[in-house]
Amino acid sequence: MIKKLRTGIDQLEIKKSGDMIKQAIYLMVGGVEIYLIVPDFNFNQEKDRLNKKINLQQERIKALKIKLDNKEFASKAPAEIVKKEQEKLKLWQEELKKLKEQLKSLK
């Protein structure tokens, strides 16, 4: 279906898991890793984009850690909310790790 939507995609490969693809555009959407191999792609722009995402993710993680370290939040918030925020922190940290790995693969 994707190939028929005039996307210019002539090959589509979907895997349940696999190794990181180097020299590709990297996205993470809802825990799903997406790699796009684009001929004649400007990798300097991709490095800049990844650096911006890394900086934003680091700020998000920092803010969430401050929230979770706040004794007032921890004592007054329902346990399910605290747990949800802790799970969010783990997810964001994993996403940050993958962004850094992808940036490293472009160097």
C-alpha cells in the first residue's frame, strides 16, 4: 500500500527486530524504530537534526527527574501516577540512548 501512494518508495522492508542501520535517517515513533535510506541525503543536516533531538530529550529527562525527585510530588501524587512518570523516564532514557547511537553511526 505504501508503495502505491506515490511515495517514490520502490522497496519496503519491515522487520520485527534487527541491527541499527548506519548512514540512514533514524526516527522513533511510539517505541518503533524507523530507518530510511535516502540516496544523496545530506548527512550533516541529519546530524544537526539528531543533535537538536538529543538536546531536547536531555532537557525533558532533566525536568522529569526534578519532578520525580520532588518529595512533595512523590508523597502527594497517587502511586499509579508516580509509576507512570518513572516508566516515562525509562522510555525517554532509552530513546536518548538510541538517538546517541544513531548520531555516532553517522560520524
